[in-house]
Amino acid sequence: MADQPRFSLPKLNNQNYQSWKFKIEMLLIRDELWHVISQPKPEPVTAAWTKADLKARATIGLCIEDNQTSLIRNCTNAQDAWKALKDYHDKVSDVYLLKKLTRLELGENGDMEQHLQQFTDLLQRIADAGEAIPVKWQVAMLLCSLPDTYDPLTTALEQRPRDELTLDLVKSKLLAEAEKRRERNGTASVSGEKALRTEFRKRVSVLLADGVKAEAIGSGQGSIVGVNGAGDTVEIVLRDVLFVPKLTSGLISVSTLASKDFHVVFTDNRCEIRNQRGEVSAVATRRGNLYGLCTPEQAMISVQSQHTVNCQHTWHRRLGHRDPDVIRVISANGHAEGMKLIDCGLKTICRCCLEGKMARAPFKKQVARGSKERLDIVHTDLSGPMISTPSGNKYFLILIDDFTRMAFLYLLKAKSEAASKIKRFCTVL
């Protein structure tokens, strides 16, 4: 007998029962064992049936996680084991599943494939409970779960005839749109937060910490803004960056930093990246089990937390970002009752004041016109339809001659009248 192909099947856990059930069913059908589950136990029991039952039961038991074994430990045959798993994982009510389906939403940078998989699994679980949802409702629920940036595509799909608007069509259009967005954003994003210019080269696989492989579709270099040891804003240049669309955040390899002659020092709540001269090039703080690079905004919040209740910086914010020299005069001359001004020793610049005082160049009072004579340049706008006037006009056409600045307004009953009005405008002018 020829060797059958081997498959790597995910083991059953509390999240993947629907997909696991389908794959195990296909596996048992391939191995000619499904009949011991789908058909009643024969009377009398034959040796062939007993052998098939043992093989099917062993297949089920080897394809579940350790926390699921207690569910089938006391089952004596494959049919009982299959029923025990089904009773446990299908115990959720259809009302709960429907509520979960209606609350399912795709984030702005979410994974479309994973979102559609979750949506399909919930539909299947609701159908298995005997409450099939009409196709048009399925399409409506799926479109409602998308972010606002998908509104143009949603509007275009809604214009299709009802018999063409199937769930499979909507899924294919959404996957195509997600792929386009991924390709567009792939040239300027690693984690969706910091822009990194990447060049698409040969695709490689990245092995993650949990043993799962993810595909990198691009690589390149770019820069992000961080904070050094002195609290100053610095630009951090990253090279050989891999763009992995399935990652929800950017990751920096410590081993790669070490190979570039950088030194990484970890403490309980802080991480410092030092260059060859021992200077702190970047600082990260602990967030859960990971360390995240500090940004200028986080550094400003950290510095502000060190200010005292009566320091000059606190009073600067209390008084609406008043000039520090004026605040010192108010305190020194006793113009404010109960005001105590104490120097906290921190010499920082208020970023809000710097940004608020930024000004752009003034507009030119006189703009040079490009027209040299009448009708050289004409500015026009045709708008409508709007609420009809008593005479039945629903549109208006405005024409402005750039040279003379003369403006003409015409009321139109239909857009087709615009051509004659333009000819009349040229004749009059």
C-alpha cells in the first residue's frame, strides 16, 4: 500500500472547533473511517468495525489539545468521543452567536482574511444550531462590519442587482480590496504606526516566537522618532527591515542589534540601546512582557509627571501657558493671593507653546492674474439638482471672467441647457 500524504492539522482548542471538525471529518473520510461515526454501531460487532473504530478514536484523541482530553477520556468508542466534543463546543446558544456576529467589526488595519474567517465560522455555527440566516442579511451584516474607509466599495456593491450580490462575490471583492491596500501601505508601513520605506524583493519566511511562520513581502530601510538617554528627540534609522503584513506591531531583533555592535541593557522596567561609544541611542519602557520604544509624546508625559504642584511649569499650564517671566513677576510682587512658585529644577521647553506660536507665511494681498483679455480665462461651476424653484429650475450655472471679474448666474431646468448659456455668456461679454 502506497504511503499516504501527511498533513499538519491544528489541534482542537476552545477557539477552532468548526474548522477542526471539518478537517478531521475529511481526514476520516480519506482513511475510510468516517462510517464508524456517521453510521450506527452494527449488530453483531465485526472485527473490521472494531479495528476502524479504534483507529478513528485514536485519530480524534491525537488531534486535540491537552485541555480537551478530559472531554473524551471516558468514551469507549469514536462515535461517543465525537458526540462529547460536539456537545461541549456547540453548547453556546444561537442568540449569543447572533449577538457576537452583529458585533463583529474589522479594524482599520485589521486582517481581512482573518475577519472573513471569523464571520464564516459564526455563520456556520448559527446554521448548525438550526437558525440559517438569509443571504441578503449575511451580505448586509458583512458590509456593516467594515470600517468607514470601505464605504466607496460598499456603495458600489449595493448598486449591483440582488441576484448577483452573493456572499462569495462580496468576499472576493473585499479580499481584492484588502490586497490592494496592503500593497499600497506595504511601501510605507511596518507596523501601521511608523512609516518605513520598503522595497519589494524576494519573499522570505519569518519564524515567530510561537513557532508560526509568517511571510515577509518586502524589505528596505526607514526611520522612526525616538528618545535618547537625555530625553531628547532623535531620529532612529533602521535598515534591512522586513515588511510582514500579518504582524500587528513592529519588532526589533535584539540579536541583530548585537551583531551591529550595539549593546542592549535590560532592567525591570527599562531597556537602553547603546552605541559603540556607550551613548544611549534609544530608550524603551516595559509594557507587559515586551519593551516599547519611547516616543517624544511619552517622554513629555514622563517629564511632566516629575513636576511639583507649585513649580513654574505647573503654574505655566494653570495660567493658560502664560509667559514664564510674567509668572515670576506675579509671584515676586504678590499679585496673586495664595500663589507659591517653587523651582522644580527641570529645564524643559513647552512644546504646546512652540507649536501654538508657529505661523505660516501671509497670503499675498494681490495675486497676479494669468488672463490678458476678456474670455482668456473663465471660472465656471455647474451645480444641482436641488429643490426646484417656482419656475421649475433645478440647476444653476455660474461663469466668472478672470480678466473683468464679471460674474453671471444662470438658472437651468436641465444640465443640457448649459451649452446655450455658455454661448450666450460669450456673446454678452
